[in-house]
Amino acid sequence: MSEPVPEPSGEWQRLHPLSPLLRGGVVLLAILGYAASQLFDTFLNSLGFGDLFVGTDGSPIDEPDGGGDPFTTAVHHPFLALAGLVVFLGLIALVNWVSWRFSRFRVGGGQVELRQGALFRQHRQVRLERVQAVELSRPLLARALGLARVVVQSAGGSDSTLTLSFLGLDRAESLREHLLELAGRTDEVATHPAEGNAVGPDDVAPPHPWAASQPVLEVPNGRLFVATILHGSTIALGALVVFGLLGAGVRSVGPLALAGIPALLPVAIGIAFNRVKELLTHGNFHLADAGSGVRVQEGLTDLRATTIPLHRIQALELVQPLWWRPVGWYRIRVNVAGSGGMGEGEGQRETTLLPVGTLADARTVLALVAPGVPAAAWDTAVLGGGGDPTWRGQTTAARWLDPLSWRRNGWTDVASAVLLRHGRLTRRAIAVPHARIQSLTVRQGWLETRLGLATVHVVPAPGPVSPVLAHLDVAHAEGFLAEVSERARTARRRSEPPRAPLAPDPPGLVDWSRHPQGTPDAERP
Amino acid sequence: MADPLPATPLRPAEVTLRGGDLPWRPVSPALTRVRLISLGVVLAPLLVATVVVGLLVTRWVLIGTLVLLLVGAWLAWLIGRQVSAISWVELDEEIVIRKGRLFRSLVSVPYGRLQYVDIQSGPLARAHGIASCEIHTASPESGGSLPGLPVAEAEALRSRLAARGEAQRAGL
């Protein structure tokens, strides 16, 4: 199903005819699964109590339209059930067709547009120079049918994505490339990558930024599996179960302890669900160097590929959870402008650059995505225990609030970024490029006032990384503000984009009026 | 790239959590009145209700009245303190807003990061000639709001911010 590559001239085009069906795929599967289970039930019942069904049909298995099945009615009136099924399928087909007829998209005039809906019309548009990333996503069903979904992400939070689901794989890939090419080109006009790019490479300006990518590393699924299990929640649960079993041995509390174990079941299911989701999201993880960006491919069932342009990276976090310390593993996450990241689910997957890796892996990734921060600085940031000459940190006044980590918590400046570190058990190092700081905040709670401390927030664009430096001496916090503000000023001046003719920006990147929830306006009281 | 810079002394802090030499500007005292009126609108019906019930049914309810009065007085005092704690200053490249006494906060937003600026003013605030100026950046956490500016000043501030934002605009 290789349809013609979309032309930049901008003809309205349709999605793949099967797409509405596929979008409702989960529901359909659920209905089919339910029907099948009912059929199975009836079958089992008829084996057990065969005489109940003798009157209807003779053979209990002979119920081809088991889809109806609530339940004896359908058994007694097979034709009615069949008719119901036909009408049901017909309705699905009709809705499918209408939905397909009314879904159209086009690329042209400097933007991507998508129109959807027969009754409730929706028109969403994303300007090409605002495109942050274009990714392909392939859920299991779509993969089986050779289809893919194209997700166009733009600046402006989780709701500003434009999703084209579904297109044939070839068409989707060529569209993605086409969009990236257009976006990349306009982007170069707009931001001047060599300058706007404080963390990124200084002198990389390949002729075609989205050229073929070079594999950098992959995460073995076995390691990911172990790492997924090594999580606070699973360990706490395991400890509880062990205590429960031990307690069962003690006569006095035995019954109580045993009764407690089933009570943990909902919690256990929740944890298992969460862990499995993590595994599904980050399975088959591959990272590749795409010149001016990194290409992430991941997903155990729903395989997704995203390219994150380096200059869209707003903050980086290298973290080693306590449970990973014995095995020496690390995780790297980033804030990317426009990849949402407010919600856990969707944002998380596009912002993890290393779900789990050794220190060497982490260094490789960091060298790739943040060449502005020297490797030695990262090492001190994540491993240093305090007393490092270039780091400034908390004083003994913070000892009561951070008894374990007060020697370690602190910050330093590298050439192009501010580097924070905190946590003694779970060790965290965060880098925010000076040119990406949105604002700076100093807060002081009541207890901090008493102790003469204050907390500093370096605010980048939203994402999973939130750089906070807690409990500094007040004068130190104010000094931090002055120092980092000055560096941010210099960096902004350097990165000021030569304003392309697109100024001034129109109010919306996306047609917000159609999407009242999640718009910037939702912030207002 | 170079090694981390040595920990040289920090540059002197101009922007401070308390006091300071900068020309910090207070907000309009009308904000206190507006907030007190809002408080009154919430509390008054409750007070009346407790008094009526107290006189008609049981005197014990009057204890509630007393508690309400005390809470009201405390909140009124708090409102005065809070409003007098709000101050702001426009620097060369940032606008800085300070708020709060018990829980202090200071937000420094570079003009170049402004996405848009809103002026908001409800009927009550309008009647008292004040408006609030809401500053939005690309990060929902990092905006600041500056309540209680005289309407003309809020408008002027908005156009100044917009002009500087355009002049100093930095890419995302």
C-alpha cells in the first residue's frame, strides 16, 4: 500500500481506510474477547449440564454467533442474535466509513493540518517551524496490518500534538521524513543551530540534519527486566510479603499476618501493572546518533521511533536509584520542549534517553547529547560525596533537613550549563543549559526561615526533570540567583535567534479553541 | 570543553529575598480592600446563620460565631500582611516578583522568556480600579502573577513587557 508521497504543495489527503477501525481496535478486541469468553462459558456449561440445552439445538457447540450471548436469549433465538451481529458489524462499518471520509490532512503553506469529525468537527494545525519532533508509533494491531501512526509534536505542552493515525508504513515513513526535512529547514532559518545550541555540538552542521543515523547503544531486554524489578515499590512489596510469611510462623500473630497477604493483592496488581508498563514502554531500546539529534526507538509491543533534536533538550538528569547501586546502573531522562511530559505515561517515553545502563553507557549518551558538559563534571556530580573544590553546597545549617546528603547537595557551573546534584541514597545529577533556563525561583518556608535557609528552583521547560536545590543558606541562594541569572543573560544574548520573517507569532500554535482542556488558558483561574 | 570553573566568589546579590537596595515597588493598597471584601462576602452569611441559629435554637452555636469572628480577624490581619509583602521590580532583563511572609517566594522571569502576558480583573477588582498581571513562560511552573496593580499601570506594564519580550526574545 504505497501511496504517493505527500507533496509540499498541500493537497488534502486521507488516512488509511482501516484506520478508524484500528483506532477503535481495543474496544473491538474487548468485545470479541468478551463474546469468546461467553461462548466458552456456554460451552463449558453445556458440557456440565448438557440436558439444559438439548431442547434448543441438539448440539451445544453449534452457536456460531456466540457474540450475542447475554445469553440464553441468544441461545434460544440464534437468528435474532445473528441479525443483531450483522447490524452491529454494519454499524461499525458505517461509522468507520464516515469517520474515514471526514478525516483529512495536508502539509503545505508552512504547516500541517488535520481535519477530523463529522458531527464535532476538529481542525488542528501545527506550524512547521514549531515542530519539535515527528515520531512513528506502531501499536501491535497496526504492526500486524502494516500500518503506522505519525505523531507530530510541537512546542506548547502535552496537548499540542497532531496525530495522524493511521497510514501505510511506507507512506508514514516518507511523510515523517518529509516533515522533518521541512521542519529542519525552517528551523535552521529560525534558530541558527550553532548558536542556539548551548548543550549541543558547537560545530556540527551537516548538510542534511536528518540523514541516516548511526547506532550508539541498545539496552538488552534482560537488563531492563531486572532493572524494572529493582524498584522501590517491588522491593517494599517483597519485604512485606517476607515479613508476612515470617510472621505466619509466630503463633500469636500468625493468622493476622496470613490474612494481611491477600489484602496486599490490589497493591501488588497495581505495582505489577506499573512495572509491566515500564517494561513494555522501554523494551527493545535503541539509541542512535542522527547528527543534530538522537533517535530513540523503543517499545516491546508498540514500537516507536522518535528523533529528538539536541537543541530541543531543555534539561538532563542522570540518576541512580538506590536499588541500582549494587549493579551500577543509571538512567538518563531529559526535558524536551514539546514532548508534553506533564503526564507520566506519554511524556515519559519520549524523554528517557537511557532506561537503564552502565556508567559507560551513561557517559556515551551524555557525551552525545550534552557535549558542553565535561565527563569529569558528570562523574563528580553523580558520584562525588562532597568536598569537591568546584562545587558549592549546603552548610551545616542544612544538616537537620538533609542529614545524609548535606555534604553532597550542591551545584557548579560548567561552560554552558548549571549542574546540580543531590541525594545520597538515590543519587541525582541534573544539568540545565544556561540558554534554556526559563526562570529562577527562590522559596523559603517557615522552617527554612528559622534556619536561615532557602530553596532554589531552576525552571526549564516542563518535563520529568525538575531541577531544585534545597536548603541553601539565604545569602548563598541569593548569590546563586545573581550568578545564574547573569550566565543565563549572557547565554540568551548569544542565542538570540535572528528573527525570521515569521515574527510576530500568532497567538496559537494549535487551534486551541477546539481543545479547551490542556490549553495555556487552563492555567488561569 | 574546559573543566568546571573554580568556585570563585559569587557575584554580589542585588536581588534579595528581603529588603534590598533595588527600587522594589509595592502593589496598590486597594488589593487589601478587595481581598477583605471577598473575605467578608464569604464570612458574613456564615456569621448571620450562626447568630440566628444561636438565638433561636441553642446558645451553644454562638461559640461558632465567636470562632468565626476570630478566624475572620486573623485572616484579615493576614491579608494585610500578605499584600504588604508583595513587591516587584523591573530590572534590565528580568522582572522579579516577591511574595509572602511566612512562606516567601521570589520569581525572576527574563523578558526574553515571556510567552504572553494577561491582564485580569474581576468586577470587584475593577470597581476598585485594580487588575492582576499574569506572566506566562513556556513552563507552567515558572510564570508569575502580580495582583493588585492599578489598571493603567497594569496595562502599561503589559505593553512594556511585550516590547521588551520582543526585543530580547530568545529561542525556546
